[in-house]
Amino acid sequence: MSIQNILYKLRLKLRIQFLQQSWLNIKKDRAKVLFGLSGITISIILLTAIGMINDSMSYNYMGIITSTTGSSDILI
């Protein structure tokens, strides 16, 4: 066996142990997992909503500006 093969098997074994330990912790502390996932979900929903509101306000503002002053010659 070469040293590279031994190191590969050692890394693979450590990764498997890491995943097994993580899975056990997830099963053990379900409340923490639920709070974490709900926090991530709420954050994504809020960021999406804020982006949509920002885009619609920007679009409406441009509509108001062009209706009061006329259409612009150059758009950036």
C-alpha cells in the first residue's frame, strides 16, 4: 500500500465519522435544528420580500418622475 492510499482511506474514514456524528446530533437536538432551519427560511423570505418591495418602489418612482417631467432622452 502506498502512503497516498493510506491517507485517502484515513480521510474517508474521518469524513464518515464526521457525518455520523452530525447525524446523531441532528437527531438528538431537534429543537435546535428546527430553530436554525426556521431562522434561515425566515431570512430568505424577508430578503426576497424586501428586494421585491425595493424594485416595485423604484419602478413606481420612475413612473411618477416620467409622468410629471416627460420622458427622458437618455436612460442609464
